Amino acid sequence: MAVYTHIGAEAMAALIAVYEVGDLVSAKGIAEGVSNSNWLIETTGARGFDGKAGGARFILTMYELRIEIGDLPYFLSLLDHLAAHDCPVPRTIHDRDGRLFRRHDGKAIALIEFLPGVSVSEPTVGQARAVGAALARMHLAAADFSGTRANAMGVPEWQRLAGACGQDGLRSIDPLLAALVAREMPVLADRWPDDLPRSVIHADLFPDNVLMLGERVTGLIDFYFACNDLTVYDVAVTHAAWCFADEGRRFRPDLSAALLAGYESLRPLSARERAALPLLARGAAMRFALSRAYDWLNTPPGALVTRKDPMVFARQLAFYADPANASVFG
């Protein structure tokens, strides 16, 4: 999340007026993230899907980077589908005409429910287990979702990002990053599997995309990288996102074991899926190292956005690539 576009008070009030959520009280920009502009919206009141008075806090998103407008029906309908299957995800707030999203100054915007909870920065074992179970529950609930979308952040995109950054650009961030990309990219491209079970995946389930109250998951959010891909790759992405500390310098075996146990409590992994996890985790680390590197080199001056250090995932890539660490997946 971030704020690239500024909307004045009058324009924001007019935007909110197209939804049956009451009058605008406040709109606060959210600085975290890198892809879209986001605001925390407060209104005088709302009507829920049952017609009763509901909450008065929402998230308004303006889609800025990496989001194809044609993909929005997939993302937003997926939220509604998962919420209807009792997954802890925010519903899309449809406008007065029943539309999932609208346009403002040529850009698409959508309003979604605000869910309670906080994102943890130092997860506990119990929280990691709960997140693993929530991920498996999401995979199972999406089994009958009719939408399909290819993974726009797969191996071909990693190769494009590496080329766009260039060895000189990667080296300007850290020589280790340039060396890792040069060594690992050919291996991943050559060995990436295509014959494992597939499903809808979140593809970006970082701690800041999970809301928790204690050890209970209250919200899975930010589905804007969701797609149909290898189910176990989503486990690898989530493993990379949750199971390290100290900026990727320290692996947390307790969180790893809990996350995997939580996931398998609802959806056991096959032997082939488990065998693929070390390579898929290398790919997950590569994906985020490169997207962060590209953003690091190309974030526009003056944007209200927090750049994220690509070396966190470079260090994790080096960990996953070490054959001595393959046993972390059992």
C-alpha cells in the first residue's frame, strides 16, 4: 500500500457518496507498500449486506502500478467468493449501481470492508500455525471459484525484472544481489515444475497482509497478486515471508514447523509437493528480491511510499539455495 495520487476533500466526499456507506468523515493515506494508493476511510455509517447498520471504516484503493484493470473483476469477485465461504477476507463494497469498481481521473478505484486486527512484526509459533491453517482454508474454499488468472509475477517476469534492473543496477544495491541473480536465475528457469496441483493462490501473504487478534487470523488482505498457479508455491511464498528474522539473516525453524503443521492440518502436502518446496522457496525469494530491487531503483521522487530492502530476500535466497538447508521442509 502507498499513496501516489492525492485526492482533495471535496473529490473524496463525492467518491464515497456513490456507495451506500454514509457520509465521509475522514480519509487518511496509508504509506506502507509499493503498488497502489490507499486510504483508510471513515464514514457516518453503513448498511451491510443484510440491510442493517454496519461498520463505518473501509479501505479505498486506487490502482496505480502492476494492476491490469481487466484483472479487477477476478480480484474483487474472489474476495466476495472467499467471504461467502467463511474465509476471513474483506468483502468488496459494491457501488449504488452494483459495480465492483469505478474510475476516477482515468484510474480504477474500489472500496472494501475494513477488518479488525493488527499485523504482527514478530510472529509467535501459535500465530504462524494459524496463518498456515488460514492459507490452507483459503486454497480449499477457492476450489469452486470460476475465475482464472495467470501468474503475472512468474519466472518470465523475474527474468524481465532482472533485465530491467541490469547487473549494474543490482550491483549498485549490493554485489551479492547481482551475483545471486546471475547464478540462480538459470537454475530456476530450467527446473521450475509445471506438473503439481494448482489452485487460486494469494501469492503475497506477508505479515502485513494478515490481520490478527492474538493467535486468531481476522483478515487476509491485499489479494492483488492472486492468481491460479501451483498451490504449494503459495506455501513457499508464505514460508519466505514469515519464517525469518533480523532482515532475513536468521531462519526461525520453530515458525517454519508451525506454519507447515498448520497448513497440513487442513490440506496435507503430497510427497511431490514437499520435495518441490526447496526450489519453490528459492523462486519465492527471487521474486521478491527482484521486485523490490526494481522498485528500489525506480520509485518516483516525492511518492509517499516506503521502499523495501531487496537484500532481505537476497539473504533468504542464499539460505534456500544452500543444499544443507533443504531439510527445513522435512
